[in-house]
Amino acid sequence: MKISEAMTAPPVTVAPDVRLAEAARRMAEAAVGSVLVVDDEGALLGIVTDRDIALRGLGGGLGQDAEVRAVMSDRVVTVDAGDDLQAAYRAFSRTGVRRLPVLELGRVTGVLTVDDLFLDVFRRLGDLLGPLARTVLQEPSGPDSAGGAPHAL
């Protein structure tokens, strides 16, 4: 599976001069925990999380009118939309981040989160266990069924 198939798109983006209050409002409206900071051409400049706003921003003495550039992380781990999902698993494991901006031809096209990978894992488990569950449900079991003793898995 490709990263582009599991990512959330389009991502929530802001310009670096957007105020913290506006960034927080956009996160709340979209029910996300981060916004990507991009320039006029859509190139990634950084990321701001709800935690950045709370701790670096308001907790650090900045008001809600401070710009996101004051709290954004500009060293951002990214993945490419065309990469296999295993590249994202490796990036998450290697870095410990919870969100990966997804790029295509150098431009932001989405965000992949740890939660997105959980959904992938659950889908794969369902694919694996579905046929097994159907088989188990169709097999007779118990001492009175044909074949004697219950079937052990």
C-alpha cells in the first residue's frame, strides 16, 4: 500500500504569519492536532501542534496574537506520497514523531499520523482474521458433533 492511500488529504495548512489563535481555531474546526506551515508556493516550512501552541506559545509567555513561526518546528520529518507504507512505519519508529507531512514533487499533499497506521493495522488484522473466523464459525464443535472431540485451534 502506498502512503497516499493511507494519508489524510488535503492537510490543514497555514502561512507562517498566521496568529496562534487562528491556527488553534483551524485545528479545532478540522478536528486535527496540527497544522502544516507552508509558503506561498505550498513548500513546507514547518509544523505546529496543539502542544506547541499550549507549551511553547501560551505556556512560554506568548499571547494568542503571536505568529505560528514563533512556535513551529522547522526540522520536519517527511515522507513521499509514492513511497510504500513501510517507509512511514520506519520513519515513525526511527524518529518517535506522531505526524508525518506527505510530500509530492516537493509540495505538501497530506499528513500521515500514527492513528492512520493503527487503522492500517486493524484493516490488515481484519483481512487476516476474517476468513479464519468464518471457518471457525462453520465448523461443528463439541463432544456431540461429528468427529468427536472439539476442534483445537
